[in-house]
Amino acid sequence: MDDLSQIFENNKIWAKSVTDANPNFFRNLTSQQSPKYLWIGCADSRVPANQIMSLPPGDVFVHRNIANVIVHTDLNALSVIQYAVDVLKVKHIILCGHYGCGGVKAAMGNTQHGLIDNWLRHIKDVQRFHASELDLINDEKKKYHKLCELNVIEQTNNILNTTIVKNALANGQDLKIHGLIYNIEDGLLKELSTHS
């Protein structure tokens, strides 16, 4: 318990600051969940969805995994997408990657990392799909950044090709899919693609 004592103390301070600013905040929060956004991002601790977008709790439905990968056999990610689209009726699905992604960096190399190598295989596929484009880049940092961007675009396409999103769009649901990348060095988001 001692190693979590600071977390509990921080939580009390945060909860008090929120209720001082808006005494009904938590009461209102418990009675609704109607976010406009589904954020699918990397599990990297430096990329917190609500803070990056400066949105309060309740405004963003969030799913995170290593390197923001969407695999058509991942029932966890598909369940999140289905709930967000079919039940919450989100208006925007944001797939957000980031420069400096450890998963992308690991996929670029040939070192074995254990079980995660199976997950990183999806990023290695992105690298293989775009080998001719990536091979033209001599600067390793630029190549790394480009693969981070290409991974976002490929994963956004994977979202678009889920039966969940295809059916929602075919039925006229108001839904847009955005591919964004976050720069940890300056805190800014950049849009790479949008589909509706």
C-alpha cells in the first residue's frame, strides 16, 4: 500500500480541485456517458488522450495498446470499436500514433523481445508494404518518423475495413475516422488522414 500512497494523495487533491471548480461534476458524470470521440492510441505513458486534447473525463472513450495497432482478430479492440460505434454512437474515431514509439522502433530492428514480437509483426508488415518508400530515406530518424506515420495510416485503414465501421457508414451513421500523430517533443497533434 505504501507505494500507492502518493497516488491516493494525488487523487484526493485532484477530486477536491474538480469539485471546488464544479460541485456537481461527479454527480453529473455518473449519470451519462456520451463521448463524441473514440481514441485508439499507444499505451505509451507519455501519450494520455484526455490531456493531449484538453478534454475532461467523460468526453473520450479510450483504447490503448502497444503501437496503436488494429488487428482484425483482436476481439478486445473490435469490442471497443463496436461499443463506441453501435452503443455510444461516437462521431469520430481517432487512431493516434506518436513519434518516438518504442513498438515501432522495436519492429524496425531484428532483436528478439519475446512474446511481443508476435504483436510487432504487424508493424513489420507495414514496413514491408512500404519498403520501397522507406528505402529512399537515408536518415534513420526520418525513416523512423515515416514508419510511425505509415503505421497510423495502415491502422486507420484497418479500422475502416472492420465490418463494424463498414456497416455504420453504409447505414448512414455520422462517423469520421481520423489518423493523427502526436509529437512528444512539442506536444502537438498532426492529422495524417480523414475518412467518412
